[in-house]
Amino acid sequence: LGVSYPTAWRMFKEIRSLLGQDGDDPLSGTVEIDETFIGGKPRAGQIRTKQDARNFAENKAKVLGAVERGGKITATVIPSRKRTTIMPFVQAKVLPSAVVYTDEFKSYRRLGAAGYTHSRINHSEQVYVSGDVHTQTIEGFWALLKGGLTGVYHGVSTKHLQSYLDEYVFRYNNRAITGRRGLFDAFLSRIEKASPAS
């Protein structure tokens, strides 16, 4: 475009501001929920014990997501992986009638008591699929997100992570199954909604 780096960065920031997830309908049907860490890799010798590995992971940015199989995804940066953070997200983003699949992480234990039909897959025992129970869809999205952040942006600060996350959620939710205009048309409709009435 022939503009300076700060100008290009500002343009991208303005474009990303149109890609927020506000106003999306709650997820229903079969929903996979999972969390992931976003951040760098440890330096050589930095991880000596399992506790070192846990501490390193907990200091990374944390992201929680839910995907409706065959449908849309929603994701947000979270301050912690505690139940008090995860449960309000699930109750706001997933209808109680949904069938929810998660891994064995302890913060998901109360989903059944909250009224959800909940099944867990035990990754710690090297089980990744058991019939229909799996979290492969959401894990596939995490792979797309991390590959994009590393390959395209080469790293993102925690301060700006949510806007980049919104971009990848928007891309996923507006992917065109046939043709190539799904993403572009969806973006144009966001511009129309954001433009002041003339």
C-alpha cells in the first residue's frame, strides 16, 4: 500500500475492530469446549520438573473456546482456568439443551450439575476419541490460531490477543464451503453496520 509500518498496523487494528464476537447467538446441539495456552516455548534448561512445566504454562495467556459441531465457534482470553471463570463463559455462550464434550480438566466437573448433558474424554490416559465424544474440532481451531499467530504475526502481546482471536473466530465462522466470497461478504456487511447513517 506504500504506507509506513505504524500506519499499516493502525489500519489492521481498525479492520480487526469490526470483527468482534458481540451479539452472536448461543451455541446449541453438540458443543466442544476446551482451553489452550498462547505463548512462547521455554528456553533450554528452563523446564526441569513437571512443576516447572506447569508454572511455565500457567504464566502464558489463556484462551477458552466453544465450538458447535458443524457450526460456529466462540473464544475469549481468560484470566485463569478456574471453574469460577469457565462456568460463567459456558452458561453465557452455550444453551443448556446442548450436549457438551470436554477433556477431563477439573473445572468442567460441574457442567452436569448445571443442567448440561456432559461427557469427558480422558486425554491423560491417551484417549482422544470415544465414539462421538472428542474435542478434535476445537483442537483443530487452536492449531489454526497458533499457526496463524506464529506464521503470520510472529507473536502477539497479551494486551492485543483478544482482537487477533476475534479475527480468527470471524474467519472460521464465515468460511465459505463453496466459492470464496463468504469471508469478504461477511466483512462488507460489518462495515455497513459500523458506518454512521448518512
